[in-house]
Amino acid sequence: MSTSKYIPRIIDKEIERTLLAFGAVCIEGPKWCGKTRTSLFHSKSSIFVGDPAGNFQNRRLAEIDPSLVLDGQSPRLIDEWQEVPSLWDAVRFEVDRRSMPGQFILTGSSTPNTKGIMHSGAGRIARLQMRTMSLFESGDSSGAVSLSELCNGEIESTLTGEVELSTLCELIIRGGWPGSIDTDLKSSALLPKEYLKAILEDDVVRLDGTKRNTAKMERLLKSLARNESTAASNKTLQKDMSDREGGKIDPDTISSYLDIFKRLFITDNVPAFSANLRSPLRIKQAEKLHFCDPSLPSALLGASPQMLISDLETLGLLFESLCLRDLKVYSESIGAKLFHYQDYDNDEIDAVIEMQNGQWCAFEIKLGANKIDEAASNLIRIRDKIEKSEKGRVPRVLCVICGLSNAAYRRTDGVFVVPITALKD
């Protein structure tokens, strides 16, 4: 695979830093998100465990003696290592033997069972999660505003240009798959559909060799799509599936399927946050349901730009999904974490970014500029409520991430407004 036309990714710097500190790095994430191409860019030799050449010769070689596939110039890429889980231990052992950083890069599009993996790899193998391309990586964000500077309250007001509603719809439907960046909308809309088909018909079985009811799994995926960017519970998903699709599904089955989707990196839920470190909110409130890429719920809902424009509520949730994906990519690149906030009065903040020093920033996500005033008022109200009733840490920055704003600026009430098409890490 050629790297001559490699498109830089935000995770590149983190990979370089990690290789200087650890003997190996494992890059995980959804299939087709660019893990292999990025890993090749950082490698000097490689082996592809899933290569079908020679009747899957590489896989059989790794199964017979994992150490045989480790020879090569470092860093050596071992692509799709989870096909032969014993490779994990072989890499860990070789890292210990060599006692040098930057020896191996492993990639994986699923998390295997621990059977066959005898050691956690702690201290030897660092894990990094890669996601589909953010708008800045795909060239659809100008990058005029840095999230790092924004979280320090340091941005300057700037015009960012007009954005059409139809453009946002297309960015959602296309998603951040590297293979779709330079294709037309009709072609790029096929990729997430084929992705889901491949997951259900192949990857689910290959995960542990167990055949499952793909019809029920598809029903659950559609339910997740209808509840994208919400904190819907498993009970809600069960009711939604029964009411709308017919038939019943056991709660334990739902839980097991959700675990499979997580292990395949299809879902990438957003955990809850509390401004008070000892508050029960962080552990008691539900995660916000979130697919790894907005194109997946869009494909499951059968959405087209025209359909989304005529259903602004659904478009708003899918736009939030796009923003959450980008905020995850940008925040993790600066060592921060992404959460959502919901208290027992059901007051909510769409996204919270917690910095390494414990400071945090609150973000409301709104599609239209006509919702900015409402979003800013909500942020201020919840900030004041936290300061008064919980005596918790108040957010350092309040910001509205908008779809149709043509400028990045600070309002007179102190709330920032930033278009998602102007944001970068």
C-alpha cells in the first residue's frame, strides 16, 4: 500500500510521541478509518495478518510461531493482529527482550476476547484509538479556531464564511471515511451502507466464531440510530424495537449486542460528567449514545439531504453526532477528555471537555444561528446553578458550536460562538 499520497492525521503526533516512550503501540478503531495507511506511514516494515495471499499464509505462519512474523526493520507494522491473538504476547515478550522503544505498531478493528492473551501489555504496549476523519482532517474545516486556544479563552473574533445547510447534510451523509473524501455524494453514501453490511455478515462472526441473529442486530442498530446523541437507556431501546419493528428482544441480548458493537468500534458513546469529583452524577447518569461516525445512523435511517432538510429535529441530532466525533478527535489530541452533562433535574450540556489540569469547558451544539441566544442562556444558567448548589468547579469557557454561523466570536455575555467548519485541534 503506497503512502505517497498520505493525508496527515491528527493522531500522527501522538503516534510519534508514543513510539518514543513505549516498545509498541496498538492503534485501534473502526475498520476503514485509515489505521493501516497511517501505521504504514510510521513504519519501516510490515506484515498483514489478514492478507489472503497463499491461502492466508501470514495468518497460518503467525499461528504456528508468532515470533516468526516479528522479524523486520522497526517500527514493524503488524496489521489486524487480533486475527491471531497470541501475537499480543509475542510482541510483549519481544519488547521485553529488546528493551528499546518504537519496535512495533499493531492495528486492530476489533477487541478480541482475552482468551490467548496472557498479559495486559501494561508498560510495553500503549493503546491509541483512531477515529474517522474530522472535518479539519478532510479539508472541510478551515481550522481558523484552535480547540486548545478556545479552551484557554484565547481566540480572536474572525469571519469564517457562509455555510449552506445542504453542505452540512452532505458532510453528515458522507462521513469521515478516508475512502469517501474525494468521491461524489451518491458514491460516498454507499460506503456506510456497505460497512454495516460487512459488520453484520462477517465481522460479528469473526469476532469470536459465534453466529448471531443478524436481523435482531440490525433492528438494534436502527434503534440506536433513532436515539443517536441521546441518553436513551437499554429499556428505551427494547421498547423502541418492540413498538416500531415488532417482536421482542431479551434485555440480556441487547446488552450483549451493545458490547459487540463497542468491541467492533461501531459505537463510541460519550460518558457523563460531574463538576464535583465526588458527585454520583459521573457514574449514575447514562452515557450518551453515539456512533463512531454520523454517516452510520444516517445510513440506517435512510437519510438523504432532502429528507434531512425537511426533518430539522433529526438533522439536529445527526449534526450533534458529527460535532461530537470532531470534538473527540480534537480533545484527545490535546490530552483532554469528552463528556456530556446531565443532572437530576434533567438540565443538560451537550458536550464537556475536561482538561488534564481538571479545568473544564462547556459546549452547546446548535445547527442554526437562531438558536445561539437560547444555547448561551442555558450554559450560563447551568454554570450559575453548579456554582451555587453543588459548589463544584465551574467551567472555564462556555461555547456554542454552531453549524450555520459565519463567524467565530465572543458575545458580550462571555459565551463563545464557533462554527464547526472553523474548528481544529
